[in-house]
Amino acid sequence: MRPILVALVLGLVGATVALAPSAPDAHADAAPTRTLAVAGAGVGMFPAFDPAVERYAVTSATDEITALTITATTSDPDGTVRINGRPATGARTISGLRPGDEVSVIFSDSGGTAVHALFVTPAGFPTLERVDVGGDGAGMQPGHTLLTLTTFFDGRTYEAAVDANGVPVYARRTPSSTDFKRQPDGRLTVFRATETAGRTGSAMAVLDDRMDEVARYETVGLVNTDPHDSLVLPDGTLYLIAYEPDPATGRTDAVIQHLSASRDVLWEWSSADHVDPDAEAVIDAAGDYAHINSIALMPDGDVLASFRHLSSVFKIARTAHDGYAEGEVVWKLGGRDSTFAFVDELGAPIPGDGGPCAQHTATVVGDDRILLFDNGAWAPGPLCIDPADPTGPVVARTPTRVTEYALDTAAGTATPVWNYEVPDRYAIFAGSAERLDNGNTLVSWASERKALVTEVDAAGDPVWELVDPASPSDLNQRRASYRAFRTPVPDAVAPRVSLTGLPAGSTYTEGARVTPRYACTDRGGSSLRTCRVSGLRNGRLDTSSPGQAQVRVSATDGAGHRTVLTRSYRVAAAAPPPRYRPDASVRRADRRTYRGDGVVGAAGRQTVKAGIERRGRRVFVVRIRNTGNRPERFRLRGKAGNRRFAVTYRVGGRDRTRAVVRGRFRTVRLAPGRSTLVKVAVRRARSAPAGAERRFTLRATSTHGPRRDTVGARVVARRR
């Protein structure tokens, strides 16, 4: 696997102005060099990278592209490269891709800002090539070219809207698609295989601005809907055609239906009622004797219909007028029963020219002007009228031509006034010609694989051409398109913004290090222009102070769509460092006031005094409080009694003297601010003389460190 890598120098930018002569700086005016490469299993890219080209297609011959490694560099050391909106240094792999996704690459350096997009095509999408036909494309009609790319036999078709380099803004793989175009009502339609049980042919799918299918139409009361052509009018009505089998004759009739928006049949025309197959067909009249392949509306409302197997174009009265009944054929351009003779501009017959032959896509391009893609026919399958014997054997005529006829209905003549042909190009079947708004003509070569589409100016000079360069030794392996249609395909898809690692409503501790990941992507063809983020510091959340905060990511594309994603979070004050601190205080049982409350240290200032009569007893209460900020159990050590004064330590009503004296007793777990009580009972022995005294201490120590607090109870033997 070798990445496609092309590096081009952008050129010179500006000039240096000096106040005094100085040695020239060889690097002062040099623009940075930018490179862009893609890599992946079987991955390719077209066209080759050129800093002046914005959009590229990424292809894979076999498998769908789900991951793509992009390497983009600028020689400017201060420049930046962003891939999907995020700064990138070196290679970056984007995963989770699907056909139609785009990867954004934006350079910002001393050469300025340059936007690029990599369109991920469906598996097997062809590598298309723009051919230099003697111009830079300046004379092209603006817009995208709509294609249905197929080999006609491998069961794969690609609906595509491509730019001048063949790079899609939309591409979809289907089993079968035909006639992708913009209708007179402004909507896009394409024929796809029927999904209706018991029917044959296709269904006309209506697409919305995001290329999603929103409706389907098929003929009514028939078994077939043919995908060659359709019309959807601004009033909501539509025309469909059908290749309808007639069990009685064994033939296939050409049917035209005009339907209301609610699918009611407004009008129906059948070749069975207006064509004599035995007299008019240029093939065996037993089967598909007419083969309708295009319909159009004429300025007076009549229907213009092309029939390949009659080598003729009919004008059909949609309503009764000028003595013609509804559905009656007003005239026939070409065929065995042509209304017109084919003459040159001087009115002389054109030698050997019997008019249209196996033609496609007949359209009205002016007053009494008809443009058509005139396929012609080769010797193995002749379909052309011999002007010397219109009712006799058909003949061959190549190459294929695109011809505009001026009709003189009064004189009954048709004069070719514009013609384009390439000597070695012959389309056996299919093809189209579209007159563009700028006067150019867009030609789809269909089964002629030497070229895919050509745009020709009024002088007959090509201004643009697109080819599938695959398989030079077997052109049948190349993709063709039944028709081509030029129209702008506006970007109707807003950019997408993602922000992971920051769930909505999150709370983080002050000072926490959190690095969310953001990205901006776009579909629709206008390419991502900006991806801006606020609320991050060096790529991390700002958790420097408590309170509410937010991260905001915004993206814009070339069509002006803007998407903003805001995520709020809360920063909680950092928990203080652990503090373990006991606070012991003491009081006499017959008093209410504790001594030593809030005083931590030795027992000197935290001692109470009491006298004891002979064989008397004094009780002291020691309160152990947790004044730290963590729950804790404190270890207690109390002074033992002697022969003059006995002591007991009771906690919770139980005698804990032995454990307390040994320093092994621990309190219950105390939450911060909670306390427990120890009752210290001192009894005077009979032998204790008056004036004898003893200080009993009780020390509370943290189990997590050296913090301790000591209180005391001093007892004195009274004289009585």
C-alpha cells in the first residue's frame, strides 16, 4: 500500500520593500510547500493533489472505506494543519467512515488559509479524469453533472453529482439507477428498481435537498414503468412512460401516462393506437417495435416523444387543437413515415441522410428547433432509414452525432443547423444531449466508452471532458452513464460538530485535568470552512476556579450553514486536604461546662479539679469530638489508678478500663463534627490520707497521624 502524495509549491506571494539596498533573501518571498496524502487498504485519491484544487475523491476498488489515514504538511514551521477541525501533526487516522462522508483538511500558514475536502466514495466508484481539451474550463456552464455510472452488466450503478474534476458532492451505490436529473418543478428524481410486487421496470424516486428519497411514482393500471425518462411539472402533475406487453399481439407497446399529484390518470397514449409496427418499425416488429426513450413538453403543450426502434421523433397532441384530435400524431421527424424531408440550408436534399437514427433525448431548444442525441447504427445492427428507399431495408450510419434541426412545418423540411460529432465515437445505445443556459451542449456518450461526458460550445469546440480511464484494453469495463444532466446541487447539509469526553451536566473537581475531544465534519459539497472552539485551555477544560463553565464548538461550511454545540459543566471547589484532629474536653459530672473545648494539646489547660471524701467517688465526663474533615476512630489512652485512687473508664455504659489504660481502645467511627462520651469514675481508697491527690489524664490520638489532645481530672482527698 503506497500513499498518494503530491507536493506542489504554491508560488510567490507579495514582494519585500526595503529602505536601503540589501542582499536579497532567497526565502523571503517563497510560499510554503503543502502536501496531502491518503493511505488505507486499497485506497486511492483523485485528482492528484494540487493546492489550487479544493475537493478530492477517495476511492477503493473492492471494500467500503471505513478508515482513512491522512498525512498533511506545510513547510511553514509556524503553520498549522487541521483535520476535521482539530490540529494535526503527522499522520492521523479517521475511523467510522461511511460512503458520502467528507474529511476536512485546512492549511493555515504564511501562504494563507486553504480549504480541502476528501469525499469518501462507495466501494468500486471509478477514478474519473478531467481531460485537457484545449481550455481551462472557463467556458463551462456552472453547476454539477448528474450521472448514473454503470457498466450495464455488473449489477452496480452509482448515482453521482460531480464537479468539474469528477469529484462527487453526492454518490450512492444501487443495484440499478437511471435518469438522474432535475425536473421542471425544481426537484431531483432518479429511477430505481421497483419494489412493488407484480410490477416490472422501475419507479421514479423523488429526492429532497439532502438526497433522501421522499416519494415514489409508478404508472397506474399498467405492469411496467420504464426508466428512460419522466417529467414532473410545476403544477405537480407528472408524465411517466411504460413498455407495456400486449398479450393479444405479443408485442410491447410504448405508453405515455400523464398523472395527477394524487396519482389519477389524466391522459394516456399508446403506440398501439397510433403506430403501424409492420410499416414503421426499423427492427423486427414482433416485440419491442417502438422503444420510447424520451419525452418532453413543447411550448404549445404537446408531447415530444422519441422512439429508437422507429428512428423517429413524434409530436403528439396532448389536447385537441388545429384539427388534431387528442393523442393524434401531429408530425414525425424521421422514420419510414417522416413528415419532413432533410435538406441543407439552401433547401437541397442532404445526400444519404435519412434523419434521426436510433436517437435519444429529443428536446425543444427554440422555436421549431429540436436537439437530439443521434446514435446512428453500425452494420451488425442497422437501424437507419435509407433516404433513397424509406420503406426499404434499413442501413448503417456512424459515427454518433448530436444534431439540432430547424423545422419548417409549412414546407415539410428539417434542416440541420448545428452538429457535433467525433469521427471515432459511436454509441450503440443510450446517450443524451442537453442544451445548457450558456449555449453550450452537454453530451453523454453512454455506451461509447472513450469518453464519459463532453461539454461543447456553440462553435462545436469541446470546453470540458470527463473520462473513466480504466481498462484501456477493454473499454467495456469502463463506467458509462445513460444520461448526463448539468445543474447546481446546493449544499443543504449543515456541518456536524462532535464533543466527546464531556457529558452534558458533568461536574469536575477544581483543578481536575480533563481533555475532551472535538471534531467538525461536513457533507453536501461546499466543504468545511471553519471549526472554532472556546472554553478550553491548552486543549483541556478550564477547571481553575469553582462555578459554571462551558465549551462551545462552532462550524461553518461554504454554503453558509453554521452549527453550534455548547456543553455546560460545573467546577466544584476542591476538597480540602485530609485533616484528622481529635478535640477532647472534660467536665465534672455535676457541672455543665466543659473545659478544653476547642483547645488542643497537653492537659495543663484542660484539667478539672474535685475533692473526694473518704471512701467517696467522683465522676468526670470526657467528650471526644472529631474536629477534622474525614470520618475517623480515635485511640484512647487513660491513666491507671493506684492504691489510693481507683479509676474506671466507661463508654456506652460498658467498662472499657483495661483497654483504655493499655491504649488499645478505639472509639466508634465519628463523622466530622460528631462526638462520643467517656465517663471517668474515681474512687478514694480508705487508706488515702487527707491531702493525697492524683491527676488522671485521657488522651485521644488520631489513627492517621500524630494529632492528639489530652484532658485531665485532678482529685484531692479531703480531710473528712
